[in-house]
Amino acid sequence: MTRWLPRAYLVLVYLLLYVPIGVLVVFSFNDSRSGYTWGGLSLRWYQSLFNNNAMVEAMWNSLWLALSAATVSTIIGALTALALHRYRFRGKKVLNGMLFVVMMSPEIVLAISLLALFLLVGIQLGYVSLLLAHVTFCLPFVVITVMARLSGFDESLPEAARDLGASDFTMTRTVLIPVIMPALLAGWLLGFTLSLDDVVVSTFVSGPSYEILPLRIYSMVRVGLKPEVNALGTLLLVFSLVMLMLSQWILTRSKR
Amino acid sequence: MKKTLLSLSNLTKQFDGKTVLDSLNLDIYDGEFITLLGPSGCGKTTLLRLMAGFEHADAGTITLSGEDLTGTPPEHRPLNTVFQHYALFPHMSVFDNVAYGLKMEKRPKEEIRERVEEALAMVQLQDYMRRKPHQLSGGQQQRVAIARAVVKRPRLLLLDEPLSALDYKLRRTMQVELKRLQRELGITFVFVTHDQEEALSMSDRVVVLKDGVVQQLGTPREVYERPANLFTARFVGETNFFPGEVESIHDGAITVDVFGLKRTLRRPDFPVREGQPLHVLLRPEDIRVLDPADEQGVAGKIVERNYKGSTLDSVIHLDDGTEVLASEFFDEDDPAFDYRLGEPVKVSWVDGWEWLLPEEADEPVHEDALTDA
């Protein structure tokens, strides 16, 4: 008798999670202008999306920003994690704690302080300020992902490589990096998605010279929701699914 | 004449103020199988890591056939290590793992292929070259680790408890295999273990370590039959300690009172005086269990019997409470040989099979002497 109850609960949870996304995808193909009535199948919103130059430009800006922010934070984050893992040095605990401070502090605080910093130092608000801000909030996630991998890392592997004649540099290149590669990829992807959908910090530190997608959409919503946004949402959904599958594929391949 | 290959002198190492090795001296001969034996924390692994170059000594030197290695980084030392948990590179195939050291030497491709195949054939893994380490069993991974270490033809092979992760049967097989490899390759093996049975059965010489100090250095037979001190006696094999007291001293012999028995024993190397207490050590297999009616021997009774297949091991409580372990071989004439629990017996041993050790400060012959001090 009670067997259907957990199942119904499960179905309900999944419905709540996926119905809105499903509706968005379906309505992106809706010919009607209204968001509530079905007017037949059409690709007109995709067309109008691609004719909207400002939108397309914002999309490319966002992708480029996410790509560079993820890459820079992965490089700095991996080195930080390695230093924290391998060496004992003065201020190690402080550094470790600061990472969590950045991660836990409300985004609005980070946004205001970064803005104040940029104005103080005299950095033009635009790509550079966005990149610096995004690297800042992506960094702790990368460090923690890589640290988690390193904590399960067999310490005798680097020793074995050295023992067999590898210099420290060669060991890092041929053993350490390949072994922590899955964590580097995971950290990169995390940074990429964090950067791609950030609104709060970006609102504060972006300038008119460099408009990014989340802010563009946000401003569009304010003047009234156009079904173009559904089309854009669907495209982003497909893009992130492809990225996810790609990363899974790389991870399973590297395990073999 | 034995040639010294690796010479350690006055090696000292501390970790956070705790002395792990205390000015240790050791000469390792060319071509020998030497084992560092001791309980965990005795410094044996640290000693191995100093030889490999993973740790740096606070003081002392390491020389390899006259050449000073003390400050040389591990990649420039002509010796290789087999790690406790194998440390195979998980992202590389078996072939690439074994080839790693040769690639570092920038050997030609053809030579690398030949030598890797040869090394893998030696450990009977030539059919597994394309596998990844996680597709192999523990024993196979162990053999890859050995092949990877010997493919560079090191002067010295360091093995850090390499068999501790294997099950008993596989361990025995690998012990035999390691011995065979060592003979065939002629490489000096430095083997670290806490398993005394393994140490005795494999080594040419055994170094017994405790608290970073060498307790005894000798052949397995010397270490087992003539332990240098109580620690070695207790750590290597089972031992019965009987309290004795010197009654009189003669040329080359002394008369010792053990449980009221007057036995004339070989005079030990250490100085003795009349009335001196000393430990009389007897291995369980040296004990003779006699009929209670027998004239000689100390009376007691059987409290435990343990059938071991080829031996019958028993525990005997002497009348004064001392516990004695005895291990007797089955006799073909008396296949039904056995004891009842509680059966009265007498305990003795064959003259000359005992080993005498003097009192040690923290281990007096009579336990109540400790409270007096």
C-alpha cells in the first residue's frame, strides 16, 4: 500500500525540478508572442535572437570571460593547492582560512569591496575588472577541488618518479599533473559555470564597454519578458549539457 | 673477502625533536641480502628513506663504494626503491611504468622496449604490458613494482615492507621469488620488515633495530640462537626466560641455579661473578617435557595444548607460577602423542641448548628487584 508513496514523492521532486526547464524549452519553439498560449511550432525566437546583435555580442563576451576566468583561476588555484599540500610555511593556516572567507562571505560584500578596490586603484570597469572579480570568487572552489584530490594522492608516487631518475619538474609534468587532471578539469568546469551565471558581482564591476549575458537578460526582463529569452535559455541548456557530457567522457577515459 | 658497497656512518635523524636514528653505523656488503628488522617506529623505514635520498640526515654520511652520496638527490643515486604500496603510476600502462626510469635516462626506444620486456618476463608478466595497474591483482602489482625498480640495473635495491599488503600464501611465494631474483640479478637487497619470520628466512644478514639503535647485526642463525640482548631475544621468535643465579665459576663453565636445579652450563662471553643473577633463555623447541616421575626437571602442569600439524605446542605452568612454552615434534614411534590439560609433567632441556644473558637495568632477573631499586 505504502509502496507508491515514496515513488510519488520522487516524481513530485523531479517534476518541480524539471517542469520549469521543460516549459522553457517548449515555449522557445512557440510561435505565439504570449508566454501563456501555444501558437504552433516555430523557430522565430531563435531567429530574432541571432538578429539581436547586442544579445549575440553579450553571449560571446560572457563565454570569453568564463573561459578566461576559469583558466586563470585553475592555474592559480592548482598552484595554491599544491603549495598548501606540499609545504609547511608561515601563514599557511591564514591562507587556508582566507579561501573559506572568500567562499562564505555574501556575494554583495565581495562585490562592493571589489568595486571599491577597482575605483581606488583606478582600474577601468570592463573586461579586466570582470576577469579579476571572477577569478577571485572562482579561486577557492578550484583550490578546494584540487586539494581534495591531492589529499587522496599517494605521496610515494612523486618519490617513485624521483627514485627512477625524474627531476622535480619532470615528475610534476609526467606524474603529478596527469594524476590530478580530473580535479583540474572539475575545478575548471566549476569556475566556468560560476563565472557564466554570476549576476551580483558582475553588476557592480562591469562597465558599459563590456556587456555580459546575465546582465543583458536581467535588463531585458525588466522591460518585459520576450520569448527570445526562452530560446537563449534553451541554447545555454544544450551548451551546458554538452559540456557536462564532455567532462564525464574525459573523466571516464582518464580513469581507464 | 666481502666488499662494502654502501657505508652508513654516524647517521642521525630527528623529527620534531624526537630522535629516530641515533648515530647509526652500518656497512652493507656487495651482493648480500640484508634485512632491517624491528617494530614500527624503530627507524627502519627512515633509514631506508635516507639511503634512497627522500630524507636528509641531520648528521653523518652515506657513501656508495667510496663515493659520498649524502647530499645527492634521489634521481642521481644509482639505487632504486620498491615501495610498500607499490606506488605504480595509475595513469600509465604496465609497460610505461616499467619504462619510466629508462625514459628518464633517455635510452633509445628499441633498447627501452627490449629491457622492459626482459624485466617483465623475469617477473612473468610479459602478457600484461598493456594493462593499467588497477587491472592487476595485488601480487601482480607488486611484481610490476619490482620490475620497474630493477630494470635500471641499480647497484642496490631498497625494499620497504614490500610484502606486507599481500595475503599469507602469496607472501610465501613472493619471498621465494624475491630470493631467486636476488640470486639471478646479483643486486644487493636492503629489505625492511617487521616480520621476524620473513627476515630469518630470506636474509644473509639481519639488522635488529630499536629506537634508532642497532641492537644486533648478524646472520639469521646468530640472531635467533645467540641474541645479543633481551629485546632481540623477545622480538625474534618465542623465548622462555628462566631466572638463574651463578653458583660457582669453573674454567669455561659455570654452575647455575635454575628453579633449584644445579646445571653446569657453558661460560658466557660477558663477565660473571658468583651470586650474580642472569637470564637463562630457552626457545620452545629446546624445552623437554618429561614424565613427572623423572628425577631431573622442574615440576609443573599442562595448561594449554595446541596441535600445529608438525608440532605439538603446549603451555606449562611451573609450580612457582612461571609460564613455559614448549614445542615438540611428533615422533613416528608414538603417533598418538598428546597431553591432557592439567596433566602433571616435569620440564627440562638439553645442556648446551640454553643461552645466557646478563640482567638489564630495566629488566632484572627477579621481578621484585625492580621495586627495590
